[in-house]
Amino acid sequence: MRLTEAETNKTYRVVAIEGGCHAKDRLIKLGLLPGVEIQVKRKAPLRGPFMVTLNDSDIVIGRGIASKIEVRPVV
């Protein structure tokens, strides 16, 4: 499933990141790598950004980049 399909207040594990080198580099610098657990805090309405918690830090990701992040729910 894509991050854009994720529910708020649930924890997910990043499985893969698709996209160009620039987008991947930006996410890697933020610490968003395959295998990392994130929690979706907020999804802005319409085409707005996502706020996720990663390593006790909140980061905001645009919807376009969020659609390129594949996640799996943590059970």
C-alpha cells in the first residue's frame, strides 16, 4: 500500500521508495529509509501534505512524494 492510503494514528514500516534520485536523496536525509517505522499523524484535506513521526521527530511530506512511498502496517 502507498503512504497516501495509510490511516492516521497507525504505525507502518517503509517497504520501498520509488521515484527519482532527488526525491530519494531528500527522504534519505530525513531518515526515511526502507525498514524504518513511521506513524501517520495527520493527512491534510484534499491534496495537502502528510505529517508523519519518524524517530521522535515530525516531518511533513508532500502528497506527490508520499504516493511513491510503499508501506506495510506493523502488527
